[in-house]
Amino acid sequence: MDNRPARKKRSLLISNDSRAVRGGAHGHSGKNLRGRYCFCFSLPAWRVYTGDCFWWLVFYYLPTHFQIHKSLASIKEGAQELAHTRSIKPGSAHHRPVQRDSGRIGGPGFRAKKRLGQHFLVEPEIINKIIGLAGFQHSDLVLEIGPGQGALTLPLARTVGHVVAVEKDAQLVNALQKRLNRAGITNVTLINHDILKWDFRETRPPLSARLLVIGNLPYNISSPVLEKLIKNRDMIRRAVLMFQLEVAKRLTASPGGKAYGAMTLLVKYHAHSRPLLEVSKDAFNPKPKVDSMVIELDFEKPYPRLLLNNEGNFKKIVKGAFAHRRKTMVNSLKGMSTYLDRETLFEVMKRCGIDPGRRAETLDMDEFLCLTAALADTDCR
């Protein structure tokens, strides 16, 4: 017969150290960071009654685990916001209290779509700088590419005459329209369409006016958008666009560097480009892996020496020259056409004062233009 005294049953835990039970194995006060009473989950291997643990799991742990914190609107949305919240001390120059605005995030449960390259600009100081540097007037008609959450759309609408915003994501279009309605803004036309397939003539600017373009371009379509703008340059006066920093450096690069390439020359041929503002990756949500830069493209100031009759040849020669960056110009261009043999290329380059042993990245715009004109004359003979 067991003469040992019966042990007292506790609600959850049995321990000889009541202080450890009250405070947890690490001396916690009994409350977690959210102010809820709980036991420390790092307790030693104390004896636990299976039955009590089961009921504690059902009636305490599960309801507490799925309870939404008072500062979050939903589990999914809140977790996403916490994951991208910057660790900035209050009182610093960049500190800004987090504000809940369902209109700015596409509605409850909205998540940025990676396949669309969505990185939304959220820093008010950067937004104001972009609007100021754009230099748009009250009477201007502005085409915005990818308005997203409306970070640029709303302040832009208060600055210009009318905004035509083309957005591919239907969920963002609906959320932004509601936000515009709440703000009482009526001079914005939202269009749910892919900018790469959209006809610029649908904007219908006045006969004497040309479009102004602005946009935070998704990184995965920046090059196709550039080509579309160049194709419709007769309708565009200026474009103020946000690019990935690496792409922006290509657009403004000088001969001799790795960033200098076909894109540099093709854009410079049709527009004068200049950097306006470098933007940190911390200014976006979700946070991208690289920084960005705002570039201005002035289509009213193309390169002074245009070859209007040889534009197609110019594009072909530039792309052919940079197709193999490590090869010399002769070796890069000789495969472009059956009539371009080494002797012909040597003659043409001699006429333009170009050393045949040079690489494409060392030639400036004037040398490419001379080469295009000389090759066109050779082709005509």
C-alpha cells in the first residue's frame, strides 16, 4: 500500500519552485509583449497533466493565438506591415508614425503582386520632391504610368489640370477610385489597362499640346516602356520616370564605362536625359533590393545631329555593336549583313576616323552617327 501523501493537483503546472512558476523560467512578469497573461514557453521539463494541457490548449492558447492585435487590421495585412516597418528611432529626421489607410493599400488583405513588379512609394518627403522637380503647370495634361496606391496621383491632381492614370491591377484601380472620391478629386481619369498595350492617342490632348508623362515604373517593364515612349515621342513633351538605379545610370552614362550601352545611345538620340533625384529603397513598400533614381527625358531636345532617314539603320548598328561587348567593332558588325565584309568595315571606319580595334563602349554618339551614315552610303552603291 502506498503511504505517500497525495500530491496537490495544480491547474496546469507542478513545481517545487512557486516563484519560477509565477515568473516563468526566465523570470518573466507573467505578461507577454502584448500585455496578455501567459506562461513562459521555455519552461524546464516539469511535470504537466495531459488533461489540463488539452483544455488549456483548446480554451486559452488557440483563441489567444488567432486573436488579432489591436494595432493591426488583419492577420495577413498586419504581418506584412510589420515585416516592412523600418526600425527608426522616434524623433529622428526620417521618423514618421505609421498611419492606417485602407485606401492606400488596395483594401484589407491586399498584397503587392511580385509578377507585376509592385513596389509602392510611401515616403511623403520623396513624393513632394518628385512633384516639385517635375515642374508641371496648372494647365498641363499628365499621363501617369502605374499610379498604384495613388502616392503621386493625389498631389499631382492638385497641381495640374488633368491626370490620366493607366493601371493594370484592377484591385488597385477600384481602391484608388474610392480614395479619389473621398478626397473630392474629379480631375483624374483612371484607366484599367496594360500600358504596353494602351494606345497613347486615347489620351486626346489638345491639338497644340503634347503630353507630360510621370510614373514609378515597375522594374520588369522599364525597357519596354522606354521603347513605347520613344515610338510615341511626337505626342510627348517630357517624361519624369522612376527607374531602378542601375537602369537610370545606363540612361545617363558616358562612353567608356560598363553602364554605357545601346540603351544609352537610343534614348540620347531621341531625348535629352538628366538625373533628378536618387531614391533609397527604404522609401518603398514592399522594400526592393536596390535603390532607384528619377530621370527626366525631354523629347523636345533630341540629339542635335539627327539622321531622320537612317533611324532604323542607326538602331540596328547600335544594337549590333553592343551585342558582343568584348569584341571589336569590326568583329561585332561584320555579321550584320552579307555585304559587310572586313574590308568594307575597315574603309568605313577609316572614313569616320575610328580605329577598327576599338570596342563599342568607347564610341560616342557622333561616331555612331557617322558610322551609320557611311554604312548607308556603302549600301546604296
